Amino acid sequence: MNHVRLRLALGLAAALVFGCDGQQYVSPHTVALVVSDDATSTERVHRCHYVPVLLGSRVSVRYRVDDELKVNIDVTRDEVSVFFEGENAPVDLFQVESALFEQAAREVDPAPPEGYTVELRSPCTPEEP
């Protein structure tokens, strides 16, 4: 019985020493919401967010584009949704699968508010609070 315990202890020690080389962590993916004014090419909104890893996690933020228009981004591990609020806001929701942002990607909203270009880009670097 002592021989079995010794083998288990040696096996566990070997697994700890040889099985964990280097830092082990999940590398989070990111997505940037960019809203640009077509007339001036000025970026009104350019914000980067992490794509959540855990099921049920969510990032929801609202930004002011101009005096009458706000943009909302909702990011889950499955999809990124963008919608607008305001008098001239488009009705259609802009949705993209989050998996697209695991690598470099650029998705342009096919029906943005009039006078604006809306895109989702990756990779990006989130600002730390």
C-alpha cells in the first residue's frame, strides 16, 4: 500500500512540475464600437470593450453621439448588438456574432443613422478605469 501512495505522490509532483509550464490564463477578446460623422470623418464614439467569457455575462453601455442621438452596445459571449436612441435613430438592430472578434475583424452596420458610419472592430485596447 505504501508503494501505491509513493507512486501517486510522484505522479502528482510530476504533473505539477511538468504540466503547468508558463502562465495559464484566458486571453480575452475585444471589440471596438466606432461611430464616425460622414461629413467631417470625425469619430464621435470610439470605445473598446472586452467580450465576456462566462455564460450570462454582459457588457451594456450607452454613449452620446450628438445632442439628439445615443448609441447603445450590448456585448455577450455570443453576440454584439448595437442600437440607437433618438429622433432620427434607425429602427434596425445591428447584431454580429462575438466569435468574429476572436481574430482581427471589421463589421460595418448596413443601416446606420443618416450621416454616420457605424462599425465594430477588433482587436482594440480597452481603457482601464
